[in-house]
Amino acid sequence: MKKPLAKYDLSANTVDYQHLYEMVWAAILDKRYKIEVVRIEAYKGVFTIYDGEANDAVIHDVETPLAYGATFGPDIGDIMRWQDVAVEVIATT
């Protein structure tokens, strides 16, 4: 079973992924959903949403492109797209 890589504290609404090279971006939505983008190739990652109230069940898991390879962090355009997808997925769950 797939599990989140970052360290999440849902009650404090914080996430720590500083020391995970493969982690491109992580966030929390509604103090419930754990969202991660993990690098799998130079310009490709996996975008995953976990339900923190359902034993971190995966509710969305899809490959995603990484602009510029996200060498120095994610591109703002990528983050905006991932945020939009997360809101849409969670709204329809």
C-alpha cells in the first residue's frame, strides 16, 4: 500500500519534506488531505492525494510533467495546476 513520504501534522496544518530529494512538492488541503508530487524521472513525477482521515487511502494517483525538471524546486505553473487538480478531485470525492 502506498504511503506519504513527507512528515505531515494535520492538526497544525504543517508538512516537512526538506530532506527528501525525490519530493518535488507537498501540501495539505482542508487539514485532511495530504498532497505530494514525487520525482520518478528527470521531467516526470507522480501526483498523489491521500485522505488523512481514512488511513491515508490514495484517492488520486497520476503521472505529471515537471517543468524544467524541477531541479531547484517546482515551477509556479506546475504548483497552480496541481492545486487546481487537488481542489477538483476533492470536491468530487
